[in-house]
Amino acid sequence: MSSTSLPSGVRLRPLATADAGALAEAYRANRTHLAPWEPHRDEVFFTAAGQADRISASLAAAAAGTEVPRVLASADGIVGILNLTGIVRGPFLSAHVGYWVDAGLQGRGVCSAALTAAMDHARDHLGLHRLQASVLPHNAGSRAVLTRAGFTVIGTAPSYLRIAGTWQDHLLYQRILDDPDL
Ligand SMILES: CC(C)(COP(=O)(O)OP(=O)(O)OC[C@H]1O[C@@H](n2cnc3c(N)ncnc32)[C@H](O)[C@@H]1OP(=O)(O)O)[C@@H](O)C(=O)NCCC(=O)NCCS
């Protein structure tokens, strides 16, 4: 998953130190779009300095083998992210997947194509057995993306994440990567 072409001229590519300014701009442009689905963000999050700190933490985790941070990039700048986080090896061989797509690019298959590329990478290059996603029950778009990619609901986790300032129940989805029947 070094760099992959997606619909609408978008590319999925590795996060880089130089992305701080563009990422801050993308988060500012999508602040309202993302607010219901993300943790509460303080103001520094929307600055290049705040994103530079987050990027260096992500790149350190990538070097340690626990994250694969990727951005969705177009000619206009950064238009989303797709990250594998919490990579655990041993008998689990699992990771969590998270993503968002720019408000103006929704419904064009960008997230679905990015998720397919991430699943291929997780299975074929990282040797993972499983991906997990946690989703708010009323997030119809994200649930559709996961269902389309073959994820299934494995349960409900009460008060699982503090999203938009409130602890909220989440649906847990998983996709077994190395067994086509699961
Ligand atoms: C969820 C999100 C990533 C989807 O990205 P996207 O690029 O628009 O998704 P796709 O175009 O690949 O759509 C995949 C499917 O979901 C459907 N879908 C997308 N948004 C939808 C919505 N709001 N309601 C119902 N279905 C929706 C599409 O119609 C498509 O269905 P199809 O396969 O039958 O054609 C995007 O809407 C987003 O960034 N939302 C805000 C952040 C977020 O929710 N992140 C995930 C947190 S768990």
C-alpha cells in the first residue's frame, strides 16, 4: 500500500511529516462534517503545529510496527485518511481500521476502494488475520462501507468511546482476512 489509485483522482499514500499544514487545512474544512463522528478536538488540533505533533507520534508508531497511517490525497490537497492502528501480533494478528473522506467527495466509492486496498495490505504484507472497526449505530455511511467490504457485526460495546464529548455505545465490526467464508 505504498501508493494506490482510487476513484475521483484520489490517491492513498503514506502519511508524511510534510503533510502537517495540508492535514490541518483538511480538518478545518471538514470540521462540521466530522464533529459527530470524532472525539472532541481542541483548537490546537486544527493547526499545522498540532498536526505535526500527531504526525510524529503516528510515524513513530509506524516505525514500531503498531500503525499504518495513510492519507487520501488529491490535486486539491488532503481529502481524507485511512489508518490501521493498534496492530497486535502473536495469536491475535489484528488491527483497528479508521477513516474519513472529505464532505465533497462522499458517495463516489473513495472510502470503499481505500478500505479494499488496506485489507489487501493487511493480509498480504502485514500477515494480519483480522481487522476491526467500531461504529456509532446511527452512522449509516460507515456501516454501509463496512458491510460492502464484508465486515460483520460481532457485538455492541456499551459506552465504548467518547465521541463528540459523550460516551457512546458502538457496534463492533470485524473482517477475517484470511478466510473467505468468514
Ligand atoms: C463514512 C464515509 C467514510 C464514507 O465514505 P465514502 O467515500 O462516501 O463511501 P463510499 O462512496 O465508498 O460508499 C460506500 C457505500 O456507502 C453508502 N453510503 C455512503 N454514505 C452513506 C450515507 N450517509 N448513508 C447511507 N449510505 C451511505 C454508499 O452509497 C455506498 O453504498 P453502495 O456500495 O451500495 O453503493 C464518509 O461518509 C465520512 O467520512 N463520514 C464522516 C466520518 C466517518 O463517519 N468516519 C467513520 C467513523 S466509524
